[in-house]
Amino acid sequence: MKKFVAALAVSLALSSAANAAETIVVYSAGPKPLSGALAKAFEAKTGIQVKLFQSSAGKIMARYQAEKANPQADVMISASWGHAITLDKAGELLAYTSKNAKNVPASLKTGTYVAQGASALAIAYNTKSGLPAPHHWADLTKPVYKDQVTMPDPAKSGSALTLLEGLVAQNETQAWTLFSGLAANDMVIPGANKAALNPVLQGAKGVVFGAVDYIAIGLKAKGETLEIVHPSEGTVLAPRPIMIIKSTKHQDAAKKFVDFVLSDAGQTLVANRYILPARSDIQAKRPGYNDLTLIDFDYIAAANQAVKTKAKFAHIMGK
Amino acid sequence: MSILSLHNISKSFGDEVVLNNISLDVAAGSFITLLGPSGCGKTTLLRIIAGLERPDLGEIHAKKMTFVNVARNVFLPPQKRKLGFVFQDYGLWPHMTVAENVAFPLKMAKASPQDVKKRVGEVLDAVRLAQHADKLPEKLSGGQKQRVSIARALAAKPDLILFDEPLSNLDANLREDLGRDIQVLSKQLGLTCINVTHDRREAQILSDQIALMKDGVIHQLGQPHDLFRNPRDVWAARFLDVGNILPVGIIQIDVPEHFVMVPRKAFRLVEADQGLSATATNCMFIEDRFEVTADLQGHEVKLFSNQPIGQEQSIGLKVDLADILPLSHGAC
Amino acid sequence: MLRPALFLLSSSTLIVIVGFPVLAILLFAIFPHINELSLAAPLSALLPNLANEKLIEATFNSLRLALSVTLVAAIIAVPLAYMRARFPDRLGKICDAMFLIPFLIPPYIGSLAWMQLLQRNGFVEQILGFNLNTFLYSFSGMVTVMALHLFPLIYFTTASVFSVIGRKYGDVAKVFGGHTITVFWQINFPMALPALLSSGLIVFILTIEEFGTPEILGARFGFPVIVTSIHEKFSDWPIDLPGASVLSLILIIIAFVAYQGHQRLSKRFQTTIDNQSVEAKHPPLSPWAMVGVVVVFGGLFGIAVGLPLLTIAISSFMDTLSGGLAWDNLSLRTLRELFILDGDGWAAIMTSLTLAAFAAIFTVMIATVVVFTVVRLRIKGTGFLDFLSILPNSIPGMAVAVGLILTWNQSFWVVTPYNTPFILLLAYLCLMLPYPIRMISTALKQLPQSLDDAAYISGANDLTVILKILVPLLWPISLASGFIVFAISTRELVSSIMLAPPGVETVAVYVFHQFDQGSVNSGMAMSLVTIIISGGLLALGQRLKGAMK
């Protein structure tokens, strides 16, 4: 027991000693290899230590909220633009515009947060399923796809919510008709993104409506029999915001981290994970800004309507 | 000289009064038994003496120390009272050998290893278990286990040994044998012992003194022969099972009491038309004579006979008036 | 002096480990801004949540699910337990060991395995040409999956009671001419009923608290329960922590009431089977009976344990998920990646094993002191200790995590375990403590009080009694409970995800991240490795325990 207490004391002393050196705490959602690689490259370049907490977007937000009495995070990278909007509205973000953000499209940056990269929402289908290749969102309401479609739940997946919001913003009537048609075609909504994708990979279902494209592209590269389609009538981006928490005691280091993520080196790391880099001048390893038809809509206005939109969606899906 | 004296000990569990103002002196070298039906408080009293329970009121003084004085807030924990205790369920530690069990109190008293070894040998010899010293308790019979328990209680040469129904877990024959062994041992070694039991026979075998307990008080205190010959009242006579208890009217003697106790041997069998007339209901051969149960004017009586008596046979009974004892109704 | 010290030690330990996080949750449910150290707007989260229709539906669903799972688990377990009581000793032990395995499979992984097996184009369809898709994604399907995972709990408890009852009273009844079936219904069943109900309540509680299966299967047919609703409050914006605390509180209350019932019942059945020392003398089974046993037990083992385990193993060797069951899809890639890729997988295994070992050692040490204080020292206040020691039975991992953050992430602490691996240890201690406490206190209650008394009278003090008498006697059961803590700790997911300090990953967290990236097979491979490691240790523990007897 005494030894344990001693060990505890020593490790606490060490950790506070480490804190004394320049260290920032980054809470990051999204692919772990990317966060890890960004942190390592940043440490190598600047000598500033990065302590990385890696989880899903919801869980880093939950942890952030529970920690409000004594905030730990200096920088957060979320997979949900909505999180950034909420935190910004609450006045919890530090205003900062990185010099490297010049080539980030205007819709993907504000005075307090900026996209690190973005995924686009797509149709992903299993080529072994024997289904015809879909081209448009509405194709999935056809009888041939009956009982073959899954969709991530907008209540559990920020990107699915963005797609829902985008389609509604583009043409509200048409959007709700589309979802009614999908519901009539027995589309299932099994949970968050992975829960929608797994049955398609396993062959239980054939198609994902609203797949996060970089995950599907990555899996295809690993040899899964997936094909990814970005409908030509338009899709949305799910930008991944990076932001500095106002309470940070390491402003300069945090700013340096944001700069690094938006630098050539950082953006290349982002691109390597098949994510669309925020900067339009960085070569994507996947369909880029010019290859996609994007629905242009007001994220913040849509976010204000989100509760209503989700409720209507749930109602149509019979949830 | 008294080795232990109890003054006004009382104890309740919740609303239930278990011991009510008990005082008792235990003379050095005596063997005293607390006898009584279950729930009379005898076990609680023993555990209070041992220090395993605390009394609500009262004092207990031993030869050189005060065990308890509630008024002065004195309480000596059991480990400091230097007692021996023999448990009903033996209380042997299953992970220790016989010798280790016996050595434990000596080690607690910080005896030197040589002394421990010597003393363990002595007490195991005394209870005739020397050859089992290295066995685990589970390998022993019930009687042997209880001998180990006794040896352990003797080991540290305590002034006083407490027995909690030491024989009740044993078979009948074994009970008798071990009882005699305990009695002989206690006299040889000059031990002072307090025993608790509900078994009359066990009390008779072991004790110099019996304290008959009822409802948390000592109902009657005396030497065994005195107690069994002169029970204080109807309740004591019934509990001690000393003979037939009959309304005075049936025997037709003139005493102020309402009941008389007629020992079995006080009935003499006579011809059917003489004495009190009764009807035999049962007859069994026990030890060296017949024990007859008969109906005497609606009361069941027991008596001895040298000849078998047939069922439903009419018999005459004469009573040896010298042997009968008038009984007050007592508190019951 | 030792008694007050022991009391102080055990109560302060329990207050820190259990009391603090629970109090934090309670405060959070009442004061939704307590995480900002403000008492503003009291009850503003509690009342609207309690009136929420969705919450009422989820509560109702939770209760319905838990009741059904308990019932089905009992239907599976009781006949098995009854048969088990008639087995020769060795065969019985083998059966017991087999049914320990379901505990090693994390429910989350188990459900994924069932999906991979039974859904459309699943393994069963790929081999046998049919699927049970409709059944799997239905209430009955979910109940079956959960019951197959939890029935061993009822099996173990009732089997031990049956064997005692059978020996004591079954023969008596047969002498008086009772039929085997009559004997069962008239004698064994009523006597085993308290044990059955009490273990059933444990199953009930575990079902109510389970997250993985309702999340995976229930979501497919729209079946929200309390735990998935709590999770939903965390999963996307607006994050609703106070709402989650309110739900946690409801969960705590339900589980607490159920646990009280369990305690009461188990007290009753302990008095009926207090004398367990009778040794079994069973005639060998006839060949036909033997065949029957092999069929029934083997069949059930195959379904409840074999199938999911096999699925996990096969998945670990599959190159791609969409490749399905095909020879050219066979590969060691996923298993290899586990031990190379940045060393992350291996680091996670080492972290989990270290944490689990510490959790096992400390819970057993704490439990020994607490149990001794509660069971043997009759000081005032031990009732409060007893209450604290069983409380973790009714706290979900997520609530513990939030409670620990609220407690330890405060600037007023001079030193805090928060953001170090010790916070994980603290969470495991809180969540696992009931297991050794329950096992050791049952064992201690069965040790006659005279063993302690004899030692006191021989001159021993409390410490000597604990060290020389109780510890040696309780050592085997402590070891067994330690191994159970170890096995469960290695697969703890929810609190680990929430509390893992930056840069630290446990096995379960690693698996979770793999699934998150769509790498189901890597997750399965990691699970397989964990199951093998903790299974091996569990077997070792059983062997040690046996050797010591």
C-alpha cells in the first residue's frame, strides 16, 4: 500500500512537472491515426508536447462539459460542425484566424473556428450485393433497393444530420418526399455511422444512404468491396472544426497547433486519411472540391432548426 | 475463595430482557453449571463473562482484575481476560493442525518456542491426543475435536475455563465418556469451570454446583443432589424431570401447598383393590427394571416395577410418604 | 483502538471510491450547473425530464426487457442446474468451467458476433443457406441473445442450492414415495426459489444496466431503453449532461430497489442452506443419462458459447469484411496488425492487464477490510457501510465516469488522480468492488463466529484475528473474486472511454476505436486475444483455488 501511494505521488509529481514544460491538451474526434500523426509531427517540429485525448465527437464533448469547473482541453477537433456552433454561441472559443487559413473556403471558417478538413456525404454500396449502381439519392427509393438501404441516425451522427439539413435547405418538399420514399422502401436506421456501414460490408444490406465518404474510401483501399457515389444533384460537406478553448493557458502553443494543422504538412496528413483537406490548394487523394456538387446552405440557421428537423425525420421514419 | 464474582448483571436485546440482575460467586476449584431451557439467558451470561458480549448493567470481578464495571465504564476485552473457552461447535481453526490450534494461545501469550512445544505436548497428553498432533481437525472425530478444543482451552493455564454446551454435538455414549473425562481432568488439575447446558444429565455428570436459570434470573442454586431432590417449585421439578407432579388432593396429605412431587421410586405396586387404583397404559424394560406408565385419576404417572405389567391392567398404588415433596406453584 | 481505526479506514475508503461520485451525480441532477461550480437553476433539469414521454417509454422498455431476460434465463438455467446437482463431481466441475466463458465475452462483441452469424448473408446463411434476420432484430431475438449471455449467473447459484437440498431432503421425500418430478416441484423447487429469485434479480439488474446489446440490436427495431437514452444524451449536440444524470438517477433507483430485494431474499436462503459441508456421494450416471447430459449441455454450450466465440475467432482471421467466408479471404493481417501497428494494440493490452491486476488486488484488499468491519464488528454505523458497499451494483459505468470527473477535476484538489491512469483504477475499483464484497461476505458469514471468538479468548486482537484466522480461511475465495474482477476489468468499456487520460488506451477502448473506423475484424481480433488471456488467467485461478483445497 505504501509503495502504491509513493508511486502515485511520484507519477503525479512527474505529470505536473511535465505540465510545467510547454504542453497542450488536444481533444480529438475522428480517425485516430490522423490525430496521432498530427500530434507527432507537431511535436517534432515545435518541441511542444501534445497530450491527446481521442474519442468519438460526442464523448469528447461530454468530457469537455463535465470538466467545465476546471477545463483541461486547449484545442478541440470535432467531427461535428454543430459542436463548434454551440461552443461559439456560448462564448467559449478563442477568436483566432490562422495565417494558413487563406485558402480555406469561406464557408468553412469563422472568426473562432475553422475546418481541419471535411468529409462529404455519399452513397456507399457493396459491389457483391448484385444491386445496380445508384447515381442519385432518389434512386434508393426504387423497388430494387427495397430492404437494402441503411442510413446513419441524424440523432446520433453529426454528419448525417448535416446531410439531412442540407437536403431540406435545398428543397424542403422534395427532401421530405425523398425520406418518405426511403421509409416506404424499408430503409433501416441502425445507429451511428459505423452501425449503418457494417451491415452493408457484411452483406446483410446493400447500400448506405449518407455514408461518411472518407471511411468508405479508406475501407475500399483496404480491399473491401465498396463503391462510393457522390450524387450529381448535390451533397453536403461535414466539416471537421478545429477550435481553441478560451480558457486555455497556452494560447500561443494552441495557435501554433492550429497553424500546423492548416500548414502544407498538416493538410497532407489530413489528405492521407482520404479526408478532404480544408485548404483548396492541397491535393486531395479523393474527389476534391471541383469534383463534388455541393449544396450551399447556412449552417448556423440550419443548426437553429435542428431539433425540429430531427423530430420530423424521426416521425417520418416511424421512430 | 471466590475466583469470579458477578454483581447485578443485566442485559437486553432490544425490548427483550435476557438477563435480569444476576449475581453469582464462583469458588476456586469448583465446577458450576448454568442449566436452563433455551432462551433463559445462560449462553448470554457465559459470553458476558468471556467478554464476547457487554452487559447493560453490573460488574464482574476476577481474582486480580475487573472484567467489567458498567458504572465506571470499565470493559476488559476477551483477549486480556486470560480464560479458556470450549465451544459447542469446537471452534477449531480448520487451516491449522491440532498442535497449531493448541499452541495458538501460548503464542499469543508470547511463550518461548521451547515452552510452547513442551506445553502443547503436556496438554495433548492430558486429553490423550498426542498421536494426532500433526493432523488437521477435519481428520478427527467429533469427540476428538472437542478434546482438541479442551486442550486449547487448558494450554495457557487459565484461571477459569468456560464451556458452552461442550457435549451437545456428540453421540450419547461419547457424551458420557467425554463428560467423565472432563470431570476427572478438572479435579486432577484443580480447574475452575463454568459450563452452560440445557441437558440435565450433562449438568449432573460435570457439576459441583448447578445454577438453574429461568427467564434471565437464577431460579435455584445448589449442589446437584440437593437441586434434584428439592426442586424449588413445580417449574423446577418439571424441568429437572425429577418425578410425578400431582395435585395434593390425589395423595391425600395435609400440606399448605397445592402440589406434591412423588418420585418414581416412591410408588409401590400393590394388589388392584388396595391403595390408589390406577390403570397401566404402558410398560418398558429400562436398564434393570420395568418402567410403567399409568393413569391415576386422569393424571399420568411413572413408576418402577420388577415384573412386567400388561396394558390396561388395573393396579393399586401405595405412596411412600417419606419421599414426597410438597411444591409451591412457583411463578408459572 | 483497532476497531475505530478499521471502521474509519473502511468508511473513508468507501466514501472516496463510491460516495463521492454518487453524490456528484445526485447534485448534478438537482443542480444542472454544478459542473461550473454554480447552484443556479435547481431542479430545472429534473422535472422536465421526469415528465418526458420518451423517458417514460424508455423506462418501461427497460423494465420489460429486464423481466423477460430474467425469465428466459431462469427457464434455461433451472433445468440445467437441477441436472448438474446430480452429476459426479468431476463432470460437474467441467460443466461449471464451461459456463464461466460467457462472462469473458464482452456483451458488445457478443452481439456483433450474433449479428454476423444470423443476419442476412451472415455466416449461417453462407454455410446453411438460411438466415434468422427477422428473429434477431426483434424483441424476442434480443431477449434470447441477452439471456444466453446471462443465464450462467442463475445456473451457478441454483445448482449449488439444488445439490445441498437434494442431499438433505430429496432422499427423505423419495423414501416417502415421491416421484422425481413430484419431488422437484414439491421439495426442490420451493426450497430453491429464494436462491432463484435472488440470482434472477442480479440478472435483472445486469440487463437493465447493459448497453451494448440494446444499442446494437435494439436500435434496429426502435427499442430505446434507459441506458441507450443516457448514451444518446452524450452522443451528439446539444450534449445534455444534467439530463443524463437524471436518467442515471432513475437507473440507480431501479437497480437499488432490485438489489434490496436480492439482499433480503439471499438472507432468507442462506438460513435454509447454512450447512454446506455435506459431501456429495453420487452414483455414476447410466450410459443413457450420460448421452442425454452431453446432448443437452453440449448443445447449449455450443449455442451460448461456441457459436459466438467461433464467430469472433473466424472474423479475426478474415482479411475483409465484405469478403465473407471464403478461403481467399483468410489472412493473419488483422491479428498481426494488433502487435505491430505503432505498438498501440500491444500497449493497450499491457495497460489493461496492469490496470486489471491492480484493480483485482485493491478491490480484494478493500473488500476484506470492509466485509470484516460490516459482518464481524457490530459497531454503530456499519449499516451505512453496508449501504455504500452495495451501491456500485446499481450505478452504470457512464454515471460513474461523469461522477468521477465532477469529483476529481476540481482546481481545489492539491493532487488529483484525474488525467492519470489512476482515475481508471478508481473507476474500476468503484465498479468492481461489489463482486469481491459479495463473495467474501457470503464466505465470512458461513465461517462460524466461534472461530473468531476462540481466537479472541486465546489472547488475539482484531488484527491477529484477521491475519492469522480469517485471511488464511478466506484466501481461496478472495483469489477467485480477484480473478473475476480481473476478467471483467479487462473488458470494461464505457467508463474507460470517458476517463482514459490523454494518450492512454485500454483494450476495450482500442476495440471501440477499431469499430469506429469500420475495422470490425481488428476489433474482433483484439477481443479474441483478450478473451484468451483473461480466460487463461481465470483457468489458472480456478486451478490455484483447487490446489489450495
